[in-house]
Amino acid sequence: MTLRIRATAVFERVVYNCVVVDPARPDRPVLEVDALLRDGDADGPILLPAPQFMALVGGPEAADPYLRSLHAAGRLVEHQGVTHLAFPTWQVVDA
């Protein structure tokens, strides 16, 4: 089981809109993209802003242990002055 997040808007690798599909296991986030992707939107890791992740899992206090673990695993990156959760590997799946 994992925390399944569905992105519905991605622009230049950054998730701008998403919803939680399955809230189980916030320590193991998985990103599903159900959005139109144009050139440059998915060139490299897809990034979910950390503040958005915090909101998805119930606020800063609830997110803190998960963010610490994700940081230790190298999953947090800085992009345009904001910390993001990186989803470095992904693949296109026919629906």
C-alpha cells in the first residue's frame, strides 16, 4: 500500500493540482499523472511542492516525520526556492 496522489495539472515538471486517491501509507507516496503533458512538462523528475504534500497528509505536524524520511532518502529537492518532493522515475501507462 502507498499514498496515491493523482496529479491533474503539471507544468514544466511541477504539479499544480492534485488529489489523494488512496491515503494509506503517507511514508510511501506514489504519483499518478492524469493530465495533458506538453513538451517540457515531464522532462526529468516530476515535482510536488512540499507545502502541497503537507496539506495532502494533514498539515505540517502530520507531514514532518514523512518529510524527514523522504529527505533522508534523497527525495526532497529545491526548485525555484521551494522544497519539492521529487518523483524521479515514472512511465507512461495506457489507460
